[in-house]
Amino acid sequence: MNCVVVVDAWKHCEQEDLDLFPWLEKETKLFGSFLDLQLSNIKQKYNYDIIHCASGLELMDEIQTRDLVVNKITEIPNYDYYYFCGFHLGRCINTRINNLNKPNCGIVYNLSMVFPEDSYGRVIEKYSNNYMYSYNKGFEKCIII
């Protein structure tokens, strides 16, 4: 069985981030609504477990689809494959994959938001060793050029 791990879909952004990017919380919640729709589709079509790694913080209301909430990534049970997404690509998502320390992990890049000062291109270039997927009616492995 496979799972989708949603990283740090927090109800509130950290104040230090809001000081730099005042729109971040609104952007995050809008992305959370999009993510919830996709997670619902994944749950219905594939029956994958949806796991939220909350890091001890309250989760956003915009994402309703969840099977399990953990505070530490190491609390996740064993699965055949772990698809990671959420907040933020190249930062917390990649850190959680490293902390899980399993070979059967990938990142769903179009279900992952980048931090405002980052770019998808830079993150993909830096972390191309993690398998990248896109989700659109299924998971497709991306070719990194």
C-alpha cells in the first residue's frame, strides 16, 4: 500500500516569515484548498492513506482529507511507497524525506508549494536525486533535464 505524506500544512505561518512575506498565509491557504481537492481525488481513486506531518502545530482548516496526523515523520508506519507533498518544496519536504530515511520516497512537485524566495527550477536542480512526480489523474514520473 502507498501513502501521500502532506508536510507542514499549518493553520498559521511563522511570524518571521509573515514579516518578510505578508501575503504568505493567504497564498498557503489557497494552495491548501487546491491540495485538499487533489488529496480527495487520490484517496477516492487509489485508496492511498493520507498522512499529515504536523510538526506539533495545528493544521489548516482548508485541508479536510486526512487519515493520520503525526508530529514526527518517524511515527509514520511502513508503506510500499511514500509520495511527499505540501509545504515547502526544497525545505521541509526534503528534510522530512531525509529524516524518514527510506529508499521508496518521491516528491509530487505539482502538489508542493515553494517558499516565496525559492523557485521550482532551483529546487528541482538541487534535489534531482529525489524522484519527482506530477499528479494529474495519476502519478507520473518526471524526467529531470
